[in-house]
Amino acid sequence: MNIGQVTVSPLDLPLREPFEISLGTQHHANNLLVTVETENATGYGEGSPLTPVTGETQEAALATARAAVELLEGKNIADYRELVSEVRTTFPGMVSALFAVETAIVDAYCRERGVPLSELFGGSPDPVTTDLTIPILPPDEAADRATRAVEEGFDHLKVKTGTTVERDVARVESVHEGAPNAELAVDANQGWSPKETIQFAAELESRGIDCSLIEQPVPADDVVGLARTRDAVSIPVAADETVFTPEDAIRVVREDAADILNVKLGKSGLLAAQDIASIAEAANVELMVGCMLESAIGIHASAHLVSGIGSFSHVDLDGNRLLADDVVATNREPTIDIGGPGHGITPSR
């Protein structure tokens, strides 16, 4: 059960199409892959750094993961909680690198035990259904993308916003016209002020467009503004970039700043994500799960968390469906079929 070799390498994955949000445009997912080997198993973990969100470049994340190797080699994989805690204490804030390292550790442990990752969170590896994200596009292109998504089987769509209220309303209206029966959510990625968010919600209401949630409308550090926005709009408000840690989740709950907490493993990692979920459940706050532009490795790890905990109301795990090529053969349908042992993904590239 002792850890033998740990390897760290870049994992560069081109996207099917450019992916624009209010924080910038990506053409590639510049990720990292961590492999943890024991005598009888190999675990895989992935991180997807995005500087405006995680504060890391790919180079910095790779350097952190490589520096963590000496903390792991020779250690007993059964002590995975202690190992994860030591790595996170040693390299605070390097969330993408730590997500990759932590996932590889926990995946190797589960594969040694022959159990699916979901069992660590209390459930069996049942299929998970995701939405699909429409990036920032001109209205006609957004409508075409929405129509295509419905044809592929998606009935929940998330529309990226956070530019100007006028442009964002036009985009959401076009998506609604292209997919009139789909449930719509919007994600501003910190792009609005409270005033703009209130204006946006009023414009949607005047057009008779229903919206299931507004995700992170204001800057991540503006918890007061987030709470003000939540009080002023009837659409549920989700906290995403505001919540990286369980402590962040406690602050949002105490300040009544959001209706929904977005648990994203690329921010918190696996074990802390379980703590955030417990906080949300105790406070009667809804749970959402999100992702970065991750391959099946990161997406399936998140899907195991969802399946194991079983209380997520909103699932946004479409990252690998936006890639030109995944690390394994992947369907582009809404259903994520997961298995084991571990998260069940052994990359072929």
C-alpha cells in the first residue's frame, strides 16, 4: 500500500470551439496530469489552472505538483487524508495542482481497495446528468449552439454572461428562442455589479424568460454585494468563485449571501468539497457542482462526488464535452456513466 513513483506532466487539450467567458477566451485546456503508483494500483488526477480564477499558470501548477512528490513517495496510501492535509498545508492556494495531486492519491487508494470513488462519499456510482454551457457568442451563434445542444439531448443549458446587460439579455433571449423548452441558467463569472444584476433579472422577467439561477454575478470578494443582489432579485443566486474553502462557505451562509453553493473540485479538492456540501445541507442551501475545462479524469471524479453525496440540485460537468479530444473515448450526451474502481478513468493518452 506504499506509494512508489509519482509523476507529473502537462496535459494540453484543444477545444472543439473557442470558449469565451467574461474573464477571457480559451482555445486549449492547459492542464496537468498527476499519476500515483502503488504496488497494485495506479491513480490519476488532473488539474485545470485558469489564472483569473485559480491564480495559477500551468507552469506554476506543474512546479507545485512536482514539489509535492517528495511528500508522497514511500508513504502509506491508506493514510490518504493525512497525506492530502499535509500537501494542502504545504502549498496553500495552489488549488489546481492540489486537486490533481489529491485526486491521484484518493484514486490510487480506491483502486487498491477495489471500490468506486463514490463509496467514500456514501453512495454507489450511479449515472449523473449534466447541463451544457453556451459561451459568450453573438446572439445568432448562441441560438444555433443551443439548438444543436438540444439535438444532442441536453435540456439544461447554462449561458455565459457578464459583458453588458444589453448584450447578455440579447444572448439569453436568443438561446431561449433556439431552445424554448430547455431550462436556462446564467453565469456572469463576476462580470456585473449588483445594480447590473438587478437590471438583468428585470429584463428577463419583462420578456417572460425563466431562469433557474444566476451564478457569481459580482466580484468574488464582494460578499456584501452578493448578499445585496440575492435580496433584490427573485432568481436564485449561486456563489462560485466566492467559495473555495469550507470557511468561505460558512461566511456565505452566515451572511445570507447566496441561495446555492457551487462546489467545484478545481477550487476545493475532493475532501473539502464534502465538507462544503455538509455545510450547505446543514444550512438548507442548495448545492451545485461545477468544473473547469477538465478531461474525463476531473469530470468523473466530480461525478463520483455527486453520485456519492446525492444532494446536488444543479450539475454543470460538461468540461470534457467541450474538448476536441478527451483522454478516453467519451460520448457527448448529457449522461455521464461512471464506474470504478476509483473514478474509473485510465487515460489512453
